[in-house]
Amino acid sequence: MILGLVNSTLALMEMTPAEAVRGGVQDTLPFALAIVAFGAAFGLHVTESGFAWWWAPAFGIFVFAGSLEFLLVDLALGGASLATVALTSLLVNSRHAFYALSHPLHRVRGRRARAYAMYAMTDDSYALTTGRPPEDMPGSRVLAVSAAVQAWWVAGGLLGALGGAALGDIEGAEFALTATFVILALQACRTAPDRVAPVIGLVCGLLAVGLVPAQALLVGSGALVLILTLMFLSGSTHA
Amino acid sequence: MPDDSRLLAVMVIGAVITFGLRTIPFAVIAPMRRSPVVQHLSLAMPAGVLTILAIYFLRDIDLTDARSGGPQIVGLLVAVGLWRWRRNVSLAIVASTATYMLVVNLVPGLHT
């Protein structure tokens, strides 16, 4: 009987799916404008680079990784090898591999729903779905957040790609990439446990850009991971 | 006219790798959680990788050329300044990009 009472209370506390969905969409509202604007910058960059407007939503649907999408367009333009494209993708989105450690995927039910939740795990949707404790994130809310973020992003891409064609030759959208990584880096350094990794990143980055500019990302971060792992294994870093 | 088939190949590679990076860890999540190295890297690596990325994108800034370097410096000042003032990542990115685009497109002589 006590079990029954506990179960009923828990059922009452659990939001209905409709409320959870509404809550999820509302979670994304403070960031909607920024996501749309960043998406528009990408859409603009696509058309300014000479590609058709529909590539913007295509990237938003198939890749769905904001900063990497910018890079992919530039790599295609620059004639980079496919191996370089693969390695760059691996590197730039490597931080996503760690998101699994704290993502509330266990709250999402169903194979297809889970597949979508994993596929849509961008920086934004990850931040929003882990912003509340897992108890407050029923599966439908997780899905709603991810879908809303993607909707804003694809809409932004369409806006930029189609609007860009109307506005003519507008430059500069790619600056969003520089700004994004500088700010994300400052942010990560602020929340990092110590100064070690950022400083090593700084040194590796400067050396790599100076010595092997074409492969700077790969060489720099390969060296970083190697050094961090060796330092940890040799016990000179506190976990 | 840029090459659509090349862009398609690039897009597919980016999509597959991104999807793999996001989904495969869930399959090995238990061993990942148990590994002290992974735990340590998950905390330390993002800051390091993002620093490298930031340097990579900053390398183009030519401080000797006021026409290209100037707008970029202005954009960065806006980005960092706004972020420090408001601690809002999106605001800093959007406002600084808008500033940069306004400068580059409207100031005479800067548009290439």
C-alpha cells in the first residue's frame, strides 16, 4: 500500500507530456534569437560563398553542429582533402564525446527517440538539457528542447540564405566563428579545474599554428591530449 | 561556381563523424564513467581544445593591416567586453558579429 502511495505521488509529480513539451520549448526561448542569428550568419555565409540557399537547411538537418557547419563550407571551398575534413570534424566536435557522461538520455524512452536525442546533442541542447537535474527532465522535455533548438537553427539558416540573396553582397558572417571560439574558450577556461590545460592548449596552439599551419588543429590538439594523458598517468596532475 | 558534389562529400563526412562522436560514447558509457583518465580529460580537455581553436581562428588577424585587422580587433573587443560584462555567450557572439559586419560593409574602403 505504501508502494502504491509512493507511486501515485510520483505519477502526480511527473508532468504530462504536453506540459513537458511546452516546458522544453520555453527553455529554449532565451536563446532562440541568438540561435536564429547565428544560423542566419551561417546561411548568409553559404550563399556568399557561392552555394545554393538550400545547402543551409541541409547542413542544419544532416550535420546539425553550428560551428562545424561553418568550417565544413570553408573546407569545401578551399579544396581541403577529405581526410582533413574528417580530422577537422573529429577535432572540433571532440568535446561532444564527453557530453554523454552527464546527458539525461536514460529519461528518453524508445529507440528512435533516443537516437534523435543523441544525434541532436549540440552545445546548446546539451547545455539546456543538463541545466536542470534529470528528475526535472522527462524524456518528452529532452526531445522538445533538442527539436526546438534545431528548429531555430534551421530557420535561421533559411533566413540567412534566402535573405542574403535579397540583400546582395554582404560580408563578414564568418566572424561569428572567431567570436564563438574565443568566447567559448574564455568560458571553458573560467570553469576549468585549473590553468594547466588552457596553458598547454595555448602553447600547443601557438606552436602548431606557427610550425604546421595547414594541420594546426590536428597537431595542436593531438599534442594536447597526449600531454594531458601522460601528465595524468604519471600522477603529476591532481584529478 | 563552387563544387556541389564536393560540398556533399564534405557534408556527409561531417555528419557521420559528428553523429559518431555523439552516439558511440553512450555505448561505452559505463567503462567511460569508470575510467579516471576519461574523467580527467572530460574536465580538462574542452578548455584546452577550445583554446587551440580560438588561436587557430585568431591567426588570420593581421595587426599590420589596419583595414582587415581593425574591424576584427573591434569585433573581438565587443565580444570579450560584452561577455565579461553580461556573462552571456550568445549576446557576445551575436553582437560582436553584427558589429563586425556593420563595420566591414558600411565603412568606406573596407568592403572587398
